Amino acid sequence: MNPFEKTGKRIEEARLKMGLNKVQFSTVSGIDNSLLGKYERGTKEPSKNDLKKIASVTGLPMAYFLEESEINSNNGISHATPSQVAAQFGPGYVPYYDIEATMGKVEMFEDFPEVPTGYIYAPEFTGCKALRAWGDSMYTRIMPGAVLFLYYMESKKYIDYGQIYLIVADGLRMVKYIQKNDNNELVTLVSENKTYPAFEIEKKDIQHLFLVKGYWNQLTN
């Protein structure tokens, strides 16, 4: 047997037991889909960084993918579907949704579906929802393709000025800093990338507000 086949088989099994296809797993892990396919087929040895990503997403130790041990049905991903992962394995798993925020050109916003695409093991962001962000208006702080961890603000009265938010207004969505405006009826939206000018919107036009509690920029090998 190819020395990498066993590792590849375990990566594939863990992915399937999460109920994710390769494209979905590639999205939540940040590993290129074609590279993931090579890992699963055992034709390429996974890098240490990619094994860390796989372990983080699946909630399994890196050693599992390299050793003889089996997935324990009480502690691993065994028997779990995406809709069961959070309930089965605790609050450390954050629901991931296959929709995009924008950090550049403002685009239409889709509502979060009832069933997430999958789950990411990110205990530091318990209570958040995760999705991808594209565009360059928050570059160089948040890179295109980063995973954002969003906390829904039930009340828009208590904005923590200077923080990064996903703002939904009139069906549009944007990732920006919110700065205090001299007019109490307005807020100023500011980009990290200064080629994007700041602009004002009325508070009453904000339909939904998500605080960006954190983000994972794309990792490289």
C-alpha cells in the first residue's frame, strides 16, 4: 500500500462522516480542492499545515490521520451528520454557511439557510456563524477568502464604534469598520483599504448587524 493511502483514506472518511463533499470541505478547511483530492487518493503526502487544518475542521487529533487508532464514536465524528455535529460534540463547533460576505463591491445578501453547509471546530467563536468574505476593501487586515466569525447583534443601539461589522442595509451587505458620526442619526463606514472612500448611512437603514468577532485568513503551506 502507498504510505500515504491510509492517511488519505482517513481524511476521506472523516469528511464523509461530516456529510461534506470535497468542494464544501475544501471551502471550510481552506485547502485547494484539487490538492484535497490528491491527499484522499494517497498520491501526495499532506503537509503539516494542511493536516492541522483538517484536524481543526474535523475536531480530530492530527495523530489520528497518521496512526493506527480508529475514530471513537463517543469522541470523534463517527455517525455524525452536519446537522448533528454541534449537538453531539458541544459548543466548540461553529455552523458554516455557503454564502459570501463582501469586502469590495456591495452585492445582494442571501438570508442564512436553516441548515448550515457544515461545521468548523472553533471553540473561541462559540455562538457565532461562519462564512467566507471576498473582495479587497479590508485588505491588508482581512484577506480575500477569509472565514469570518459573525455574532448577530440583537440590538443596533449599542454599536462598539471602531470595530468591524457585517452590515446588511436595504438588501446589501458589506464588511466595514463602523465609526461614530457627528450626526447621531448616521454612522460612517470605513474600509481598511484606503482606496475605498468612507461613506455615511442612516442607522435606521441598517436591517441586520453582525459583529466580526474574528477571522481566519487563508493559510499557506
